[in-house]
Amino acid sequence: MKLDEIDRRILRALQRDGRMANNDLAREVGLSPSPCLRRVKLLEEAGVIDRYVAVLNPAKIGRGQTFFTRIWL
């Protein structure tokens, strides 16, 4: 699938906020809602958008950072 500039704008916006309402997304990328939704659906069907996920904040769920270190003397 060849992506044009509007497709790239849609992808950037959804990477920032995958739960963005279609009306807000359309306004941000300069389309009306119907063509915007159509493009998102095409990106999903083509596999360009694989899935939507939640990015968790480890500190908020009681998980600190883990570091692995190896030292040779």
C-alpha cells in the first residue's frame, strides 16, 4: 500500500493517541469525518495499522525499572 501525506498524518496522530475520536482525527488531518474513517479502515485492512494497545506507566502499577548488569573482575 502506498501511503500519501494524509495517511502519514493519520498514522502520526493515532500513534500519539490511538483512542482519538474520528471527528478530532479528521479535523487534525484536514479531512471530513467520513473520508477520514474510510482511510483508517483501509489502513487497518491493509495491515498498516496492526492493533491498538495501551502503553502502561510502570511506576503507576508498582513496577520499578529493572536493570541487568554483568561485571567481570
